[in-house]
Amino acid sequence: MSNRLRIPDRRQLSSAWIEAHKKHLLGELTRQPAAERRRRRFVLVLVPAVVVLLAATAFTAYSLTRNPTHLESIGCFDRADLAANTAIVSADGRDPVAICSDVWHQGALGTPVPKQLVACVLQTGAIGVFPRVGRDTCGALGIAPLPPSYAAEARRFAGLQAAIVARLGVPASGSSKRGPQCVGQTAAITFVRHVLDTLGFRDWKIEVAGGTFTSAQPCAEPSFDTGAKTVYLIPASR
């Protein structure tokens, strides 16, 4: 299994934008609201239709006891090794172990399916889920176990994503079209700011990325980066 996957290109983005978000790796594409649930995509798209580098080195960590800072995505490792192949999927507020269990059972990480999985916090602030080995898998890898506080924060962030995506629409991916909504730049900024303030994310900011809004690309697609506390609005065609 290769640890580098590609989503078909949909539009060009600046190399600076892509490079900045490769560092987070856990950048974008919220899971659809519960009412729109469908088969999970296994590759997280940092911005719609951008090449995603899944090299596990981007997840490498060497020990820090900390709370996760990247809540939008989960890294599912195919073995208890920081250099293992990794499937990166969008979070939906559930336990990361349950999310990666789905990935395993759908065949994305090979066979056999591990009897137990364990969630850890990487130095990047990302969440990695590994097959359990021994009594303390996270400790053996030199990283911290996922704290109990994650559950509440994950649900809170999932609520933010759902509220914004419901208004702006589901971003396009390599295998699906964007939602039917088309909200312009000004209206999108006003709406997202209201949602952030209302739901207790006042310290978050809003930025336009991936180009400029034009008559050919008038619609705002949302992208989330919890590490940077930013909602990105990406210009898209109707």
C-alpha cells in the first residue's frame, strides 16, 4: 500500500498555500452533517481537489503530553509505527477509534483487521490511531494518549463545521461535486463570522485562500484549520 495518494486536480492553488497546509496535514474537508452521511472517503483533502501527501513523516512525533489541536481530521495508521502507511479521514465528532475501525473494516488499510485500536496525540497536535500493541501503545511510540477532554471538543467543533457547511455547501472532492449552494464572498464572511462568534469561536479568523473571487468563481467553499484557528473561504465555480 502506497503512503502517497492523489486526488484529481480541480483547480490550481499557489505553492505557498499548499506548502503551508502540508505542515498541518490535518486541514480540511469536514465530514458531511449526519443527515447527509454516506460512505466515508479515506483521503482528507486539505483544500478541495488538491494533491494530498499522506507520508507518515508529517505525523511524526516524539513525545509531548498534550491536548490535540487538530480536530478536523484523524490519521489511521496501518501498524504501531510512526512511519507506517496512513489513511487520513475527516472527523465527525465520534471517537477516533470508531472512525478508524470503519476505515479498517472497509478495507482501506489491508488485512487482518486489528483486534484493538488506540488513539494517541502526535506532537503536531494531530490525532493518530494505531493497532494496539502491548499495554501502552502510545507510550511505546513516545507520544501521548488521547485525553478524555477530546470528546467534548470534537462534538463542539463538529457542530461548527455542520453549521457552516449547511449554509455554504459541501466542498467538492475528487469523487463528488460541490453542494448546490452558492454564497458570495461578502455574505460568506458575514455568515461565518456570526457562526464563529455565536458558537464560542471568537478567537478564530476568516481568510480567503486558493485564488480570488470572480464572476467565474463566485461561490465560497469552506475549509477548516483548527491548528491555525481559521476558516478559509476558497473561490469556486457554481
